[in-house]
Amino acid sequence: MAEKTFQFPTYFKLLLIIITTLGKIVTAEEISAVENISDKLRNDTESLWKVSRDFGNIVHEVPAMVFHPASVDDIANLIKSSYSSPVPFAIAARGQGHSTGGQAMARDGVVVDMAALRRERKKKGVGGISIDVYGEYVDVGGEQLWIDVLNETVENGVAPISWTDYLYLSVGGTLSNAGISGQSFRYGPQISNVLEMDVVTGINLLYLT
């Protein structure tokens, strides 16, 4: 099949977690009433240490818990538990941890390990990357890495045209910062080439087009 490119008419199921919170310390017991997620919380020293710093290594914030979701519903349930709490607790999504100012941290709150969702999908054989049969768009989970998007698309003779210069970043992470790269002057940032985005708010699923 001849290789072709398309103008990145791709939509991503990007898990943008919308939360406004105060510094409440959350425990597993407080969230245990939320169905099917309490067993996905970790608070061992190693888990907390891994998510208490980022690529900038300037801001250090230790969360109370690290959440390892197996599905989008798990993330929605976690956010609902914060909404239903008398004092909502902080929630932050962490992809590859390449933020530089602590954006992927949640002091005394819950950090969502998006890499865990990526691993779980792969283990279950439920791909987070789905190419349209006509090659017109790619449906990608926000937890996926750009290198995997590239490998999957080129096998089908197509490829997005706006990339970051480093591909071992998560789709959600770069889109949350527009996705500026060496091709942006010609093709625009990655975010301008997104057709549709699903946002998990914990109350409902928003479809942004």
C-alpha cells in the first residue's frame, strides 16, 4: 500500500480531568464506598515517590494516593467521589511525567497514573488506537504514546502530519499544551488538527468538536 498522509483529522479520547480542589488528605477508606476503584489505589512509598516529581524536578508534591485505572469509568468514578466529598480532594492526571512545573501532581490528593490505563488496555487486547477504515482519522486514547500512534498508523499507510519532536510523550499530555513542534508553522499545532475530544468530568462525558 502506498504511503499517504492526511491533514490529521484525528480525534482523541483525551481524558482531561476537570477538578477544582482544596488540600484535603484523602485515604483509601474514604473512597472505598465508590464501587470497583478502592483496590486500584496505592499509597506505598515507592508509588508515591514516583509521582511526586516531574521532568522539571523543581516542584515536589506528595499525593495521598496513586490511582491505577483499568477503564475510563474508573476515572469517572474517582472524580465523582471527589465531587460527593464535603471537601473535594485534588486529582491530577499523569502521563509520562514530562511537565516542568508540577502540573501532574496533586498534593495530599490523588494522582491518576495514565500509564496504568495504557498497560491495562494492552493486556486486555482493547487497543487505545483505532484507525478509520478509510484512513481519514484515528481514534486515540489520551493515555497512548505518540510513538505507538506513529507505528500503528504507518503500518496502514497513513500518518498524522503534526508531531512533537519527542515521541515518547502521551497524547493527552502534549494536547493539553497545544502540541507545538517543528511542523507547527506549516500544519498548525496538534490541537488544531483534532476533530473531536471526549472530556471526562465525573458528572458526564462531554463531546467537544
